[in-house]
Amino acid sequence: MSSDQPTYAPAQDAATLQRTWSDPPGLVGWFSAINHKTISLRFMITTFVFFLAGGVLALLMRLQLARPDNRLVSPDLYNQLFTMHGSTMMFLFAVPVMQAVAMYLVPLMIGARSVAFPRMNAFAYWIFTFGGLMLYAAFFLDIGPDVGWFAYAPLSGPQFSPGKRVDFWAQMITFTELAALMEAVILITTILKMRAPGMSLNRMPLFVWTMLVTSFMVLFAMPAVMLASTALITDRLVGTHFYNPAEGGDVVLWQHLFWFFGHPEVYLIFIPPLGFISSIIATFARRPVVAYPAMVLALIATAFFAFGLWVHHMFAANLPELGKTFFTAASLVIAIPTAVQIFCWIATLWSGHIAWRTPLLFVLAFFVILLLGGLTGLMLASVSLDTQLHDTFFVVAHLHYVLLGGAVFPLFGAFYYWFPKFTGRMLDERLGRWNFWLFFIGFNVAFFPMHLLGLEGMPRRIYTYPKALDWGALNLTATVGALTIGVSVLLFIVNVLRSRRHGAPAGADPWQAGTLEWSVASPPPASNFEQVPVVHGRYPLWLPPGTPDRVTGLTSEHREVLITSVVDAAPDHRLWLPSSSPWPFLCAVAVTILFIGSIFTPWAMVWAAVPVAATATVWFWPKRHMTAVRSASEVPP
Amino acid sequence: MKASLPPDKQPAMLDVGHLPTFAFGHRSPMWWGTMGLIAIETTVFALVVMSYFYLRSHVDVWPMSQFAPDLLWGTVNTAIMLASALPNWYAKRAAERLDLQAVRIGLVLCLLFGLAFLGIRILEFATLNTRWDINAYGSVVWMLLGLHTVHLLTDAYDTLVLTVLMFTGPLEGKRYVDVSENAAYWYFVIFSWIPIYAVIYWGARI
């Protein structure tokens, strides 16, 4: 409980810290904000708005498919709808929302006052937001992409997709992946260099482990799609021939590059929720997660295997049979580390004292839905069956079972779990249960029939189907399920808006959890920790206090953080982090001009580079006053 | 389970007030940021090289444009880039000793080398004997050389900004870490050129 937590910082010091770490007020201050919690909240809300937009697009598709021979939307709009839906959910929601949540929680979980590069964090957020806005602006102007979320060449090439539609898609990739790469670098540095003293790697919360593993995967996966989309846009705009078979190019090169990113991406979406689950299960089973080393090794193994699976998305392409056999085997092997984790969680729940709260319900739904999605995944890993079911609704059902079961259900659980920390208030439990059950039932009603439709041969990405095929009833069922999900998400929004103002006050630790984020007030002060803690175990709040239990010697007058060693988190040096600044925002505007300009003229790469360089330089350039203060108190290594 | 302490008993605290306020190499977050960037860009280069050989495996004649790039300027530039490791090493070592005068000398020398290899890079483009819009071979060669050139440009600009800062100030210890990490990145840019050089100039010959 918050009340009996010892507080050491004198009130005056707390006020100084609050002033030091707060972003400036006013409109300019709003654009200058770099506090990781402020940026992360904006980031979460932005990704959630994209989630809602993607959901509305899905509902439009479901309404169109609700009955045979429907004329609600045109084939052309339908193409844009499924492309925008997939692109939104993958690039503007699923991957970034995990990073957004992590940017809030990771520093709090590791006892840090900030992320490592707070200005770059703000910059990445703005880049992401501008990329998403650009895509939707294009969509509303009827130049939304229409070639599927993976934009296969040659359909996406200049010959079959003239106009600007695919260019906006390709630049959206550049925006979002740039942001994701920067966030990954920030997370890796934060996790490895800013943990509180004593939090050696083997004491890190499992969620932090998942984000470390995910961030390393991002470094090696995202460049592939950036390269692929850059080659696509140069094919379209300046006449290169990467994907043009007539001049020695190759369309399967696109598939290789895309899925070399695309399959690890599934795990970029799936691994952070494993961390949500480990946090939620430990708290609601009231005990540490069983077999911590096995959990960590399973995560790392998953990350490695994830890079050996990409060809299983290409079984229908003409590839060597031996190669396909390898990728089938790898696709089956990756089930092992996932199973290890699931058994560890079951053991944790089995041996704990379970508290049946909404976050846990969402986690339990993960077990059911992901299991079904995993089983259809095993089916699709077989080349012969995959060739039969390729491009049918069976695949649509499979991927939604995996992605919603694996990511969205745990994510909603995570919102219920950490909302009290973000806002200081609890979400309503009754509405939460309605939210959960409508989502769970609606999801199965919407997506289970798609398995059957796929087995009956209904292809993906068709805007309608004739009555004679008798697919109407199952499709109508799916649409009813989709609307039920819509209602449940509306309930969630109502719950959030109401609880934000009128929810029960949460206190620092409403769930009696064990990790450090629950040791500070809700919402946390600007500096996170008034006193930087010293850590003596994996669940510090469940342990008797060790000695020493906190850090002294950091100034409250400046944004000073403690940098620690990579493995043992031994104190290494003290560093002043930068002040709040509008320049990351302005630099992001300049980069946006460059990216969007280059869709219309390659020369934008030249002239727009000038404002980019200028804003980046002003961003970097140190302030004379601050430098003088720093120099006066410097201790050289 | 939660611990609470009797208010009269203040436990020992871990004093970090004596610790340095900046540090070099992997002790510094800047090093990790730079290494992250290097990991990303190495992946990009590796993927372009793989694409190069992937495309090469799908056609009968390579280079598709008949003539491989001229060896002269590419080879000269390789020598210049490798030679720039020397002033770069000097600047890095000077930064780690907080020797401002030597840092200035090292950075200016690096900049001169930067100007030289950027100038010769133009000649390299001119003697590639292919264009990006002729065939897939031309596209991938231009992509590879273009991406590396972007690195040369950004690294030269970074170095320019740092050089100006080291002359005008304001300076503090952290800026020497910046110089040191800029030098680490410079190493990456020049040493990553060696496999790229081998692919562009010899991948079209062997």
C-alpha cells in the first residue's frame, strides 16, 4: 500500500525534482515535451486511435460481406479498405503500441528516471504520427493504397499500380520503421545502461526482458522492409528495375525481403505481450513466475527461430523443395519455446492463489485463442495443406487468432492492469467484465466461421461472392461477431473516459504487485523515483528491504541519472540528460517534408535535406549557460 | 509481504556523488546508441549485398551492362578511406585524453579526408559504366553505392558540426564522448566500405 511505504525525500526535494523533470507549460511547451511518460501516453493514444480507425475499416468490410452480391462498397474502395486495415493494424498499431507501452513502463520497472535518449524518443513519436497521418490523408483523398498490406510486386510496381497510391504506402513504411528503429535503440540503451543498482540482468522483470529481445529483433528485421519499400519506390519513381523481370529484376526478391521482416514482425507483436502476461500472472497468482531462467531462454530462442521462418509465407511461390522442408521444420520447432513459457505460466497459476480480476481474464483468453491460432498455424506449416488453403479465409482466421489472441487480448489485459499507474484511478471492474466477455465471444463468432469459409474455398480480398455458393450464413455470423467486438471496444472507451475522472483512487500499488513501478505514486511524479532504489531481488516489493536500499548523491537541480554497468548494474557514472526542446518536433516536421516531398520529386531528397540538417544541428547544439553549470561540477572519468 | 521500515531507523544509502559525470566506450549510453545504429546499417548493407547476388543468380550475363565499373577511382578511394583511419584514430585517442588541441587537429584532418573521398565518390559514380534505370544490375549497384555515399555525407556533416563546436564551444566533458563516438562511427563507415567495394568492383568481375 502506498500509505505505509517509507518516504525519505524531504518534501522540498520532491518539489525540486518535480520542477527539474517537468516539461515547460504552454503551447510551445507542449511541442517541447520529452518526458518519457508524456510522450508514451501520446504514443499510446495515437496508436489506439489508429486501432479504432483500422477497426472501423474492418467493420465496413464485414458489412459489405454480410450478404452475397452486396453493393455497399465498390471493388476499388474494398481494395483500399483491406489494404488500409492491414497496414494500419500492423504498422500503425500492433508494433508501435508495444513500444509505446514499454516507453512508459520500462524506466519505472528498472528504477530509472528517464529513457536514455528522451529527445530522440519525442522525435520518433512525431515521425510515427506524421507517417500515419500522411497515410490517412491519402486515403481520405481517394489515393489510399490498394495492393494489400504486403504490397506484392509486380502488382505494386509502376506497370500495374500507376498513380501515387503505393508511393504513400511505401513512404508510410519509411516513417513507421524509422520510428520503430529509433525506439528500439532507445529501449536497448535504457535497459542495458540505466537499471537501478543491484538489478543485474537475472533480476530484470520478465516484461523488460521481452522488450530487450524485441528491440534486438527490430534492429535486424526492420531494415529489410525499409530496403524493400525503398527499392519499390525507386522502381516506381526513378525507373530502377529491382522487381521488373523484363530488365533482370525479380518479383520474388520482394517477397524474400518483405517476409524476412514480416515473419519476425509477428514476434515483435507477440513477444511484448508475453511480458504483459508474465507481469499479470505473477501478480494475480500472488507468486513469482515459475522457472525464470527457462522463461528468459525461451524468449531468446523464439527470437532466433523467428528469423528462420520467413519462407513459410511463400510456400505458394516457386521455391526449391528442400528449402521449403527446412522452413517447415523451423516453423514446427518454434512451438517448443512457446510451449515452455505456456507451461511455466500454467505452473505459476496452478501453484498460486488466483485473484480473478479483469486483467487476468484477458490473459486466460490468450491461452484459448492463441492455442487455436497456433494449431491452425501448425496446419499451415505443412506445404501441401498451405498450397490448398493459400489465399483463403482460413488464413484470415488463422492470422486473427494469432494476432488478436497473442497480442490484442493481453494488451487489453495490460491496459486494465497498468491503467491505475497511468492515471491514479482504477478502471471499472463490471464494465471490464462486459468488455471482456463481449470481446471474447464476439471474436470467436467473427473469426471461427472464417475457418469453415476458407475450407469451403472462399478466397481473401474479394469484395463480394455470389449467392449460389451458400457462404451467406457464415459471413453474416462473422459480421455479427465483428459488430460485437465493436460494442465491446466502445465499452472499453466508455470505461476509460469515465474511470479517468470518477474511477476509484488506485494508490501506488492497487494489486499488491512485486515490481518497482508499483513503488511510486500513481501517476508517477515527473522524475519517477524521488529516491533511486537499490534492488536486491526479482520482485523488490515482495522482499524485505536490503541494505543499502536507495541511492544518494544525485542532484535534484538537474536531470541527472545514474548510469550502471550492463550485466551487474553496478553504479558507473552520473549523466545529465538534455532539457525539453521543440527541436525534435521541428526536425520531425522537416523529415516529413523530405519524405512526402520525395514522393513527388526525387530532388526533395536534396533540397529538403537542408532543413533536416539545420533542425538536427540546432537540436544538438549545446546551450552556453547549461554547459557552464555542468563544467563547474564535472568529475572526469 | 510488503516491507515497511520503522521511521526512526534510516538504512544505509548507496552514495554515488563521487562518480564521474561522463565516461567513454561501452560505459557510455552514446556508445550503445552508436552501436545500435551500426547494427541497423550493417543489416541494410548486408541485405543489399544479398540482393545483389540474388539478382546475379537469376540472369545469364553479369554485369548485365557488359562493362564492370572502372577499377581506378574505386580503388583510389578505398586507399583514401583506409588512410583516414589514422587521423580518426588520432582524434579518438585525443578525445579520450581530453586533449582539446589534438582533438581539433584530428577532426580537421578527418574533414579533409572526408572532402577527398566525397569528391572522388563523384568520379566513382561517373565510371560505374551503368545507370540505375538501365537494368536490375545497374539498380542494385547504384543502390549500394548510393547508400554508402549517404553514410559518407552524414558522417562528414556530423564531423563538421563537431569540429565547429570544438572550436567555438560551449564545451563540456560529454563533448569528448561525442567526438569519440563519432570516430567509432567513422570506423564503421570506412570499414563497411571494404566488402561493398569488393562487391561493386569485383562482384562484377569474378
